[in-house]
Amino acid sequence: MIEFVTSNLAPIMFGAVVFFLLSGFPVAFSLAACGLLFGFIGMELGLLPGSLFQALPLRVFGIMQNDILLAIPFFTLMGLVLERSGMAEDLLDTAGQVFGPIRGGLALSVIFVGALLAATTGVVAASVISMGLISLPIMLRYGYSRPIACGAITASGTLAQAIPPSLVLIVMADQLGRSVGDMYKGAFIPAFMLVGLYALFIIGLAIFKPKLVPALPPEALRFREPDGGSGLRSLCVLLLVVTGISVVFGLQYDALMTAWQGRTVNASTEEVAVVALTFGTLVALVLAGLNKLLKAGLLSRIAERVTFVLIPPLALIFLVLGTIFLGVATPTEGGAMGAVGALIMAVARRRLDFVKLRDALESTTRLSVFVMFILIGATVFSFTFTAIDGKEWVEHLFDQLPGGQIGFLIFVNAMIFFLGFFLDFFEIAFILIPLLAPVADKLGIDLIWFGVLIALNLQTSFLTPPFGFALFYLRSVAPVGAYLDRVTGQRIEGIRTTQIYRGSVAFVLIQILMIAMLIVFPELVTGSLDAKVEVDLDTIRIEAPPSGGDSWGSGGDAGGNQDRGGW
């Protein structure tokens, strides 16, 4: 028996931690207890030295000194302040008025606002609950298909897992040992491609199944002009003007920077795009402000509403992501700027009081402590698991998989997809990613590509019946029984749980399609990253200038002894 335990300590330890996790025991304590228990067993069996845990305190202090993880409370605070200041309500109301007159417009507005909330709040629960409370009654009021309405809300809410500044991507970058900025760049295109696929699905329904996604009736549009017009023409003109100004500014950006700095500047495409979009949003805000101040009447009510509601959060997104992408700020500094910007926006809108600020700070503290305890437990577990050669055991498990890189990626994604039914993404990231990353690196898989794939997969698990967390969040706020609509006075039937499940299926299939596209076309992730610099160690030469400006060996003998101008 002892011989069996000695030769199979790593798989026994891994099985024990899985058992404790599935039993519902707290994750942090399960990991730490297994790490300590099997560490002592290894010492008793003579596999580990008695001084093994002397280095553990240094590991724990290393976690507390991790600057990358400090970004988590900043981004969380930013999102919670914006969510409690009523930004979601204003965005959903405005987007619904803009897109509502077209078939599928309400669902498109939910997807658009979900993407915007994901880029500003980054919290799945807040996004799903906000859109469920605000948009679901309106969609039911005007005859939307219940499964489609529920699916659009839950899928859009989970975009917070994939769109930067996602907390998942921060944790992935830390566990994979890669830059958060590179992780954000890699996820940028896939995340917004996913948003595009959601929108295409709704547009397809509007074309082929229009009864499922009807348009808002004219009486539901509140931002009307005095003559009864919608005012959308003014909004389109403003959008075209701002887009033109942004394009012209982007084309002249290199020349402007060259003239300002006095040297030739060749900015990257990402830098030009971010700066041009920032400039365009500020121009739109200034134009709308001048129009209102001077009472010029050049913009319609809906155009002014869109500008004053959308521009501040967009500016905040560009402030945070732009500085990170351009290398001006670290993710932690970007998160700090985002938190300050959110506080300024909330104060400016007169939506922030002491109670809301205290609630946001308490929620941020709870999440941060939760992450810290899980990471400490995972560190204890990983410390012992590595000492008993557990990572080599994991590598040998995957050596037998057919298909090379593709086979490994398919198997890992299928495994994480299943585990996502039961475990939180923090738990999966802190337990499995440190074990899988060395195998992926050994197979030649780019770790940024690997991290983005896992992040999208974890997003899918939020939607999968019957355990998807986003489905539970919507169930908690969706009406169960029939109720009287406060606007129309009509009796509206409640939402059944099976309807929530049915609505998520189409969006889960879309996300699986996106994951398959990333596996087949890794350039969607790696194409936006800086090219790796290959260094041939055999060609490296170290040269130093001679002292006093003389050439090598000047005034010296063959042995290198110099008569003047010594070192």
C-alpha cells in the first residue's frame, strides 16, 4: 500500500482536491488543506525534504506584492460605481430609443449595451441583472419571443468575461506569465467578432422570423421632435461628421506627431485608431455642448441624448484601454484611472452618495479578498504538487493525445467547458491553468492564444444549461408569475425557467463556433500582437569603447596591457 501511494502520490493528490471541490467545501481551504496534507505525507514517505514549507511564506508575500492582481479591485470598483450610478439604465433606455423602430432593434440595443457595459463594468452579474430588470419588461411588453429575449440578455451579460478590461483576462495573464496588455490586444478582435455574430443572429431573425423580434410602435418612442419627427437624421449627420473628422485626424496623426516632437514618428495602427477615436468622441461632446449652450437647435433631442449618454463611458474606455495598449500606463495604473474616472462621472451626474460608495467599496473588498484567499490556497497546492513532480505527471497525461496542438486544444477546451458547469472561473484559472500552461508551451502553442481561448470557453460555461451562472442571475430577476404591465395595463405571462434555457442554446452554439474559429485561425488573436524578437545567442557580441577614446590595444602589448589611458 505504501509503495502504491509513493509511486502515485501526484494523481492521488489531484483526485483528492477534485473530490473536495465537487463536494462543495470552500475552494481556498480545499486547496490549502490538500497542499499541506500531501506535503506532510510526502515528508513522511521520504519523497520531500523536511524543510519544504520554509519557502511558503515567501510565496504568500509574493502574491501580496503582485502589481498585476492589484488591477482587479480597481476595475471592480470602476464597474460597481458605474453600475450603481445608473449608467446601465441610461444606456439601455437611449439605445432602445435609437434601435427600437427597426425589427430586432431592442435585442440589438441589448447586445450593444452589453458590450459597452462589459468594457466599463466587467462584472457579469451586474450586467445581466441590470438588463434583466430594465430591458426584459419592455421586450415582453411589445411581444418579443421569450427565449430570444432571455438569450440576448444572458449572452450579452457574459461578454464581460471576454471584452477588455475583463477580470478573467487579468487572471489569465498572471497565471500564464504574460503581459495583460498583450492579453487585451489578443482578445480585442475575437471579443468584438463575437458581438458581431450575436448581432448577425438577431438580424437574421428580423429578416426570416420577424414576428419573434417586432419593432417598437411609434407611441413608444419618447424622444420626438416638435414636428413629430424621430430626429434620427440629425444623429446620422453628427455620426458622419465625427467619423470624417476622426478619419482625417488619423491620417494626419503621424505628420502632427512628427511636427510636434521634431523627429519622424511612425505610429502603430492601434495607437492611431485609439487616438483618432478619442479625438472624435471629444469633438462630438464639444459640438453637442456648444449646441446646447448656445441653443442653436442644430441637433435633435435623440442626437443630444445619445451624445451625452454614450460619450462619457466611451471616453472612459479609451482612457483605460488606450493607455494600456499604447504602453503609457500599466494595467494597474489604467484601472486606477478608470476608478477615478467612474467616480468623477458618477459625481457629475449627481448619482453618487455615501451609501452607494460604501456598497461599492464593500463589494470590491469582498471580491478582492475572495480572489486573494483562492490564490493563496492555489499557491499552497501548486507548491506541493510541483514538489512531488505533479506537473510532469500532467505532461505525460497529454503526451498520449492524438492530433498534436489541435488535439490538445480540443481536449482541454472540452474539459474546461465541462468543469465550467460546476466551478467558478477563478477556481479554474488558479488550479488548472498553471498545470496546463507548461504543456501548451511545450507543444509550441502561443500562450496569449491559449489564454484567450480559455477565456471565451469560460464565458460559454456561464450560458450552458442547467448550471450557467448567467441563467441563474436572470432567473433571480425575471418575473415568475403573470403580472399587469404598468404602461399598457395588459396581463403578461411570466418567464419559465425552460424558456431561459432554450434562449441560451443558440448563443452557446455561436460561442462554440467562435472558439472553433480561433483554433483554426490563431491569427485572429496573434495577428494583433507585436512580432517576437528572435535572438541567436551564438551571434551576440559585447563591445565596449576604449578608454579615453583610443582604439583597442592602443599603446598596449599583445597581452592587452596598456601604457596610457588605462581602464
